Amino acid sequence: MLTNLLVSLKMSFTAKLISKEPVTHNVNRYRFARPDGYIFTPGQATEIAINTPDRNSDFHPFTFTGYTDDSFLEFTIKSYPVKDFPNHSGMTETLSKLIPGDEILIQDPWDTFNYSGEGVFIAGGAGITPFIAILKDLARKDMIGNNMLIFSNKTAKDVIYKEEFKKIFSGNPSNFINTYTQETVDVFESGRIDKEMISKYVTDFSKPFYICGPKQMKVDIADMLSSLGAKVERIYF
């Protein structure tokens, strides 16, 4: 009750859908008209609600995935149909049914990840979304350097922006590590991310580690990194 009240008291902006296009079989890229003066930084997120009478107070968090100076606001969102995911609210399923001209409400941006220097990004599935804007921004500034991305998915068809990440890491292709848990095609590794996989590619554990994915995955990987010598204060969720 208190959370809903606080959300309702925040400033909301209206944004119309410009375009929606598939990225994978269950992920779409949405572009909305950008409200005048709306500013965000790479790694930030916002709360979104559908601007209809039945959903305009039902806000959910999503990460920006476009450039900060785009004329539109971009989000890359995986859809979770309620019939298959009964614990989900139906928000992403409703978003997937929007057509150009439909409206959302967005609130002020807030931090998910702050880039704290060259390090290792570890993502599971749709957990890649907070890193998209950060890595795109670094690539455009020619600051990818020796950053590394270890990206876990079930199969090749589930990989979000695979070709884009290949371009981002084209200067050092071995720093983009794909691993599939249910397939062994066109991939560096197979299986879940574990200590052996991490230690195979990472040699400097003093660097920052950025982790996003399912809750248990984040906990497990943080424990692995700590046991391998990573500093707790340099592990970011």
C-alpha cells in the first residue's frame, strides 16, 4: 500500500510508442517518443505503466537500452505470457500487444548500475538489459578496452543482440564469451557459468564485476568470485 502510494506521487511522463520490433522469439525492442527534457544515463532504469484506466497505476521497472542522446527512449523487454508464467503480472505480455500510438507512463530514471571502470560483465538471459546501454556507450566512445562480457543463455535463439555484441567486442572478440545451457552450437562454452569457466577467461580479480540475471545465479556467481579473490566491494549486482 505504501509503495503504491509513493509510486503514485512520483512525476510521470507520457510517451507514445513509435515502433516495436522483435529481437528474439520472445524479446522486443520498443521505441517511445521522448518527453521534452527527459534525461538518463547508461545503466539507469525507470518505472513504466500502460496508460489505460486499468493499468495506469501499475508501474514496473525496465532499463533503458538506447543511447542517451537518441530522440526516442528505447527499451528491450522479454515477454512473459501469464499462461506460461503465472507468477508474472502480465505487464510484459501487455507491452508486447501495444501498437504504434499507444501510450505508456514513465517516471524519473534511477540507477541500476554505475560503470565503475573496466571489468567483467556477467549476464544471464534478459539480465543483459542493464548492460546494453553501458556497453553501447563505451563502444561509441571507443572505451571498450579490455572489458569482458560472459553471457549465459539456454540456446542460440535466446541471445539478445548477439550480432551487436560481436561488433562491440570486434577489437577483442575473445572478450565476448557466449555459453548455452541447452545447446552446443556456435558458442565458446556450454553449460552454466561456474568457477572453472570464470577462471579460464578472467586473470585479474581486482577488477570490478557487474552481475545481472536470475536471483540465485547472482548469489552463486558472487560467491564464486569471492572465492576466486574478487573484492566484495567490487562486485556489483
